[in-house]
Amino acid sequence: MTKSFRLAAVPLALGLALAAGAHAQISDGVVKIGILTDMSGPYSSFGGKGSVVATNLAIEDCLKAECSGMKIEVLSADHQNKADIASSKAREWLDRDRVDAFADLTNSAAALSVQKLLKEKSAIGLFTGPATTRLTNEDCGPTSFHWMFDTYSASAGAAAALTKAGGKSWYFLTVDYAFGHSLEKDATEMVKANGGNVVGSVRHPLNASDFSSFIMQAQASKAQVIGMANATQDAVNTIKASREFGIVDKGQKLAALMLQVTDVHAMGLQVAQGLVSSEGFYWDLDDQTRAFSARFEKVHKVKPNQVHAGVYSSVLHYLKSVAAAKSDAAPAVAAKMRELPIKDDVMRNASIRPDGRVVHDMLLVEVKKPAQSKAVWDYYNILGTIPANTAFMPLAQSQCSLVKK
């Protein structure tokens, strides 16, 4: 059973009361944003309550500027990583609560189920937590946007870099649902494009408790690189088990394709050191990212990962677009979202393509050794920047019906 929470977006002093006439075309006089995420399971550190915090920071910032006088309401619920629960809650919010936009939606299977409803009901989707490329490919929607990363951008980082560096043979350890399948597929294509080959793979259930048998199979493959097509708690458990089996000490490399800074924090540098991954956001990149991260940490007590940062950016851009359109009607807002520049403390060199994919610069990072870290959360060496035009699947390859061939 899920719980739905109605949250006061910001203090009344910031002006929650609707300004008469300023937003006359907003239905019910209120903009409603629903956060559907994993609040208690393996992806709860990925999005979870941090996504609600990020949403409220975005609302606070917009109310000080473009959204002055707008009334905004936030609902949140735990979809328990189940597509049917996500779909049921989304339908309830659309039909009963008249929610205008959905954000986060961590878990690809849950996101794909909600995407069908968004197209049917014409509501805004702000996908940040799910990674499957299907959301802006064969299952794209006219009012949906995929914000921070996907399985292609994850592969364009670590998979490409490690293959170019000599890791030519790969074995995949894959979580057995839509996200894992998509990540393995995209990483396989990236490995082959850079002269490598895949010698095999094994699939494990979401939130597996014991990875020893999967690690043994990967070890027996003698592949130079073990590609981890999983995330958060599964990724943490995979890495810990790999250290226990001496995978790296015996010459095989680990490719953490979907690593989060919060995962590194959970493991510690002694375990995570040397892992290479791609990130859409790093808190210590520049003054802007540090300022946003300090605000987030003050409320949530941890630094934001790329999901939290993406929720902030997507919600802020959505609200600016509602203000510009003077309406919360999804088609009008979606048009404004494509028209307005994306400008905030999180994104760099960002734009929205016709398929709804938000392209932006990605970072190729390596986890520091313990001796290199100067403080808690000082976890990454930035190896380079993956430009926006190469970090994501080329538009020419898209199967999205919105893309003119």
C-alpha cells in the first residue's frame, strides 16, 4: 500500500496565494506536482525523500522569481518499485487530484507504465530516476522529458573509456528488468563500437541479497571487464562481493556503469576506489553546484546525487514554463519547455530535443583513493567531459514518433 503526502511547498511568506489574474489559466488555481519514487526500497537513496527536498528547493527558487504569486502543491508516494502500483497511483492522482506533472519516477518499469498514462491523459512527465532509453525512443510522449541520464549516456562514459583503454572482453552482471536490459544492450553496443566483444552475461533479481554465485560466474568467464548493469544497493552489493572475491586483485576490472556519489558514500573509498563511471552532476564541480548542494545538504543531511539534482532542474524548468505559458495545460507547457533555455545551478550546456531527451554535458569520473580525499564527500577525480552532442543517443537513431525522419 502506498502513502500519499501533501506538502507545503514553501513558507507562506514566500507568497503561496494565487495572484488574481496573473495565472488565470491554471486549473483549480493550483499547480500540482507528484513525486513517484522508491521511498523505502533499494532505490530510496537514489531518489526517495531527497527528490521531495529537491522539488521544494526548485519551488522556493521559482516563487522568488518567475512564479511569484503562484500556488503550488506537492504530493509524493512510494511505488515500491512495482509498475502496477506506480500506474495505479498515477491514475488516482490524475483522475482525483488533478496532478499536472510527475517527477523523478525512479525505476524504469514503473516509469514506462506511467508514461502510457501521461500520453493518454496529457500530463507532464519529468523523468530523472529511470534510465531506460525507451522513454525518449519507442515509448516517447509529446509532454514527457527525460532529464539527467540514461543507459546510453552511462555507456558512453565508462564502457567506452574502459574499452578504449584495453578492456576488450566484457561479461555483464545485469539486474533482470527493463533498466538492466537497456543498460546491458547499450553498453554492449558501445563496447563493440570500440573494438571489444562480450563473452557472456548473467542476470540477477532486483535487490538481490547474495551476489556470490553471480560473481563466481563472472570470474570464471575470464573477461577483462565485468560490466555492472545495475544500480544503487545492487551495485553496492556487487562491488563489495567483488572485493571479497579479489576480482580486481586477480586482474579483472569492474565497470560501475550507473554509480552514484551516494553509493560511494555508502561503501566508503576503501571499497569504491578506482571505479570509473559517468555522472550528470557532481556537487563539487563549481561554485554553482556547491551552492545548490549546500542548500540541499542543510535539509537532507547528505550531498545530492545526479537524480536529486535532475529533479531540481526539471521541476524548476517546468515551473518557469508554466509561468511563461500562464497555463498548466500540458501541451502549452511542453511547448514552452522546449522554447525556453535551461538555466540553473545544475545543468551545463543543456537543451531539449524533439524526442524529449534533455542533452547536456556529462562527466567521466574516477573514485579517489582514500589518501586522495581531503574531506567527506570529496570522492571523485574528474577525468574529462563528455560533450552533450556525443553523450546521448544520436537523434538520427531515434525511433520516437515525434522525430521527423
